[in-house]
Amino acid sequence: MPLTHDFKETILARARRDAGFRHALLREALECLLNGDADTGRSVLRDYVNATIGFAHLERSTGIPEKSLMRMLGPKGSPSLTNLAAILTSLKKSEKVAFRVALEKAS
């Protein structure tokens, strides 16, 4: 089910004013990607980019064309590991955060 315009605007507005919410979006995207839910991970990353730096800035910081970035993070996207790493590196620099990975014993 596609998101309504009002819902997307609510997410964008909250992300713009709330650093904790932005960090939670970024964390959710990473957790989805690491746990095999690439579709949701790409979707959340796309929302995060739209709510924060925008695709034009992401193009300048990664050297990847804006339209290619949009396709990579779109519903049928399939970014290479190199491109995904460039995107995530740019986003963490922009947000001034570091990523950590923790291994936990599965139940």
C-alpha cells in the first residue's frame, strides 16, 4: 500500500526537526539491510535522504548521479555494495554519527 502524501509530509517534518528521529530512521534502514530486508532498508534510506540532505547533495558527496541514486533506493533498486557503502558513508558524515555492528547470539 503506497503511503499517503500527508503521512510522508509528517515523516519529513519530524525528521527535519528531530535528530533522534533521524537517527532512528537511519538505524532502522541499516538493521533492515543487515537482516536481509533490502526492500524496506532501501525505502527507509530513500525517505531519510528526502527528509535530510536530498538527492542533489548526495550526488555531490558520492559522485553518483542523482537519478541513479533515486533508482538504487527505489522499489526495484539494486545498489552495488560499493555504491551502498558510498551512500552510507555520506549519510553518516552528514549526520555526524558513527556506525557500530554488534553480534548477538540468535535464539
